[in-house]
Amino acid sequence: MALLPPILPEKEEWYNDLPCGYLTTSVDGIILEVNETFLKIIGCTRDEIISKCSFQEFLSIGSKMYYETHYRPLLQMQGIVTEVNLVFIRRDESQTHALVNTKQIKNKQSLVNQIMIFEITQRKVYEQELFLMKEKAEALAEELRISNENLVKQSHLVRSQNERLEVLNETKDKFFGIVCHDLRSPLNSLKSLTYLLLRQYDSLTQAQISKMMSELNHSLEGTIKLADNLITWASLQMREAKACPETVSMDELLTPILGIYKAVYEAKEIRVNYQLADGLKVYSDPNQLAFIVRNLLSNAIKFTPVGGSISIVGTYETDHHLRLLIKDSGAGIPKHIADKLFSMMAKSTRGTEGEEGNGIGLMLCKQFVEMNKGDISFSTDKEGTVFSLLLPANV
Amino acid sequence: MDNTKMVRRNNISISGDHNKVMLFAHGYGCDQNMWRFIAPAFADKFKIVLFDHVGSGKSDKVAYDYTKYSNLQGYADDVLGICETLHLTNVTFVGHSVSAMIGLLAAVKQPDFFEQIIMVGPSPCYLNKEDYFGGFSKNDLDELLHTLNSNYLGWSSTMAPVIMGNPDKPALAKELENSFCNNDPAIAKHFAMVTFNSDNRKDLAKLSINSLILQCTSDIIAPQLVGEYVAGQIKKSTYHLLKSTGHCPHLSAPDETIEAIKNYLERN
């Protein structure tokens, strides 16, 4: 088989007809040589640009900025830059996109840039479509993310509303339970006492009447206390109750309360040991604190057997807190009751002499203590129970 | 912020133990590697400190806070943080392009750290305003963003720079690969917008320390008119026009740049 004659074109023809624009420039970009393909892309003649124009002059303004801030430093650092998309402005001011590769080489004694330019007009249209779709997809993903976030927020809201509803429902049940049972039974006993008085007034002795009146009075006291607690509780549920703290002397607050209960604990022959640090001052809502102490003290009396003892001790715990201990010598709190002592589910327990309560006192105490930025806790065993209050102090 | 955290955040490199410090700050689009032809020339008299702005080069990209870096003061505060944490004093700050203004803002806020500022291709405002020529219009910025977008498609994976042996210049170490252009596209666009929308013309007169302005011939990013404006507004300034063209004389004409800085330091 005969060899085919060589088909490579002459060097100049080969250079001029390359299927890409080809330039040689100084490192500053001054055009030293170009091929025909580049001249066709740009729409200029050789004489117009050789040694007269720089490569950068044919770039759009955005590409010029990119060239100076990225392309040229990179080229000077590395000696080569490839695959950068620049926009060229033709002589007729139309634009064309091209990929530009540049390599710095040593020509005789000086460095020159060899630049190849590949037009990517068709590819660019496709790229722009892809770019738009990518942007759209990103926008959609962002929308999804936001709506997902909203969904999560709403489900949290629904859950917390549900929890709140459950609490409200329990509260309502408790309220009805108390109203149905605890409020009705003292009223029934009141009614039977008054009935007895009405029907048999003439046949009763003065002493019997006096005893019945005393029972009537006692029963009324309990009913009033229950009503008080219910009202306080209801008001706590119905509005955003607030604590209005002020600096109060503990002694001035406690002494009147002890006075109220004096008759009751003396009737049970209970010794009361009352001991406060000098000048002990608390920073709390005085009405709420009085409510707490009344409840704790009446509980202590209620569960201390005849002839027992109660101690009330107040000391500074830190520079900013005081501790008030109310200790009884009762039989202790059974575990099943102790576990939910401060909760809505607590039930009233009868006292040593059959004293009645309504099972919401301690729950309210805890709410008030927390509103006053304090803490309530207790410890209990067969020797008795200690309730401990930690409250902000004012030294 | 402690020392190690800051060194990691700004990819700080320190060499030498001279009392006087030369602190180099790169411009938009680049990183600290661009100082490699300049910094060694001053290592005999200065402790050399180089760093990358957060979001550029090998800085900690996670530390890029779009609010903090929504103006140049955020970057200036980083410069002051670096001086404070590394106990740098007697600092000669060398800032290229946008970093010239970052250095100026830092020196206006706390001049005590600095002896002088050398500004390479500074511009206080790139956009044309009523009576002021900055060189660019808002449309030009949009075009730059388009170009950035076009070149971030597949940029990071295919743009691995080829390191070539160049007898005129020291060979680039292997670890420098990619660091020049692997900036996060979103951060790069944000930095571009913050840079080219900045206007610090009013701050120029507040600079109290000495400064050298190195202006290139035919620089489209910071044209000669802008360099002259900067020199006119700053009180204790020296203006020097370099023969080098373009925006990065420290890369295209390192010898001329070094000579200009040395001459200035000798006279001051």
C-alpha cells in the first residue's frame, strides 16, 4: 500500500486557521501576534490591533474586573490559568462568550502570554438554562425549608396547647370534685345543726346550745377557709397572677398568724417553738407569703398529735436567701401521698382529730413560692415532717 | 478570642522576631500568597505577619458572619484583634486594594498600633458618585457578578492550578494549590459587593499616621485619578506612581514595588 502524501498545512496557514483564537501578548497584555480566527471573532484587522491594543481591551467590563482581580494575579502566581469564561466585546459591540486558557512562556529573554480562546455560544445558552434551573431549585428548596420550619413550629404549638388543655381539664375536674364533696359536706353539717336548733330549741339546755353553737362556729371557720382557698385558686387560674414583692420583717408577718392559730394549737396542747434570726427580712409578696405560712402552720397543727410540738425556725441561708423551717411531730407523710403532695392530684387527708382539708393548699403554696422566686421542699419520717421554704432575703 | 483560635480563623503566619512588624493584608479575590515575592525582602528588619481575611484563602469559612462583614469595619476590627492578641506594635501595615482601606479604618480607630500604612492600589470608593470618579457604575458591578457566577460552575474541581517551574520566580510550594481560588462562591460574591459598594472617602482625612500610596499605571480597578484623590485627602501621605501596569504590582513588578517601599521607609 502506497504511503499517502503528507497532508499537514504550511505552518502559517495552520496557525491562522486553528479552530480557536490564538494570541501572543506581553505579560501586560499588549497584543504581539494573533491568528485569523481571533480576528474573525473580534471583527478587526491585524494592523488595527498588533502592538496597539491589549487583550483586556476586548473584554466586557465585568470580565475586565474579573481579569484584574482574579485572572491576572492567578496567572502571575501559577504561570497558567485554564477554563475561565470571559465575555468579549466585538468591534460591532456585540458580545460573545469564550473559554480562555493562558500560559506564560519564555520567548527569547522575555515572558509572554500565550492565549487560546474557544467560543462557547451554544454551550453558554445551555449553561444559562441550567443555571436558571439551579436557581429555581434552590429557591424551591428554600421555600420547602421555610414551610417545614413553620410546620414544626405549629406542631410544637399544638402540642403545648394540648398539654395546657389537659392541665385545665384536670383543674376543672378537681374544682368540681371539691365543690361537689368538700364544700357540700360542711354545708350539710351546718344544715343539720341549724335544723336541730330550730326543731328542738326549746328542749335543749343552755350548755347544749352553747356546744352546738361552738361546733357551728368551727364548721363555718372551715367552710370559710375552703372558700378562701377556692377563690384564691380560681383567681390564679383565671388571670396571670403576679407577685408584688416587698421587704417585710418576718417577725411582723409571722406573729399575727401565730395569734390566729393560738386557740387551735393550745386546744391540742401543742408546744410551739418560735425562733427567728435577728432582724430577719424577706423580699416577697406579703399576702402570698402569709397564705403559704397559714397553710403550712395549719397542716402542722392538723397532723401533730395532742401534746406534740411544732417549731418554726428562720435563718439566713446566704447573703440573698433565707430559710424558714416549719417542723411538726406528726406521724410523717405516707409515700403514696408524699409523691404527689404539691400536685393537682393530691387528696385531702384527715388530721389527727379528724380535721378536714381540701387538698389544694399545698399546690397553691408551691405556685406562690415559685412566683416569688423561692423554693419549697419537705422531708418526712415517723418522727415528723419538716417543710422548708427558701425565699429571697433582703439583708 | 485566644491566640490559637485567631491564628486558625485568619490562617495567620508569623516569621522572625524583630521588634518592628510588617503586617500584610491581601485584596479582593486573592489570599496571603500574593505577598510571596514582597515579604521576604523585608524579613531582615521586620517580623513578618501574613493572614487571610475571613472567607478568603485558608481562613475558617465557618467564621464568616454576613452581618459583621457587611462593611469594611468588620475586617478592620479583625486587623485590630490580630494586633492586640499577638501583641503587635510598631506595625507597618501593607494593604493591597480593598485592604488599603481596611488598614486605614483600623489605624483611624486605634492609631497606637501602627507606625505607617503602605497602600497598594487603594480606592476609597469604586463607584462613580456625583462629583467623584471611582471608575465603575452599578451596572458594571452586576456584570462582575455575572462573571463570578459563570466561573463558579465547576470552578473548584477543575481549576486545580498547575504549578510550573519558573526560573525567574521561586517555585510555588505544593500546599499552595487551590488556595488562591477555592473561596466559597456565596462569600466571594458577598465580599465583592461589600468591596465595590464601599465608600470611605470621609475616613481619609481622619488618618493621623504616615502613609505611602503606590499607584500603578493604567489600573482599571483603582485608576490614577483615584490614587491622586486618596493622596490629596490624606494629610501625611506620600504618592508614588509605579511604571507597572494592572492592579497587582506586587505580582507583576515585585522589584519595583520593593524598591519603592524601601525608599519610603528609609526617608521616614
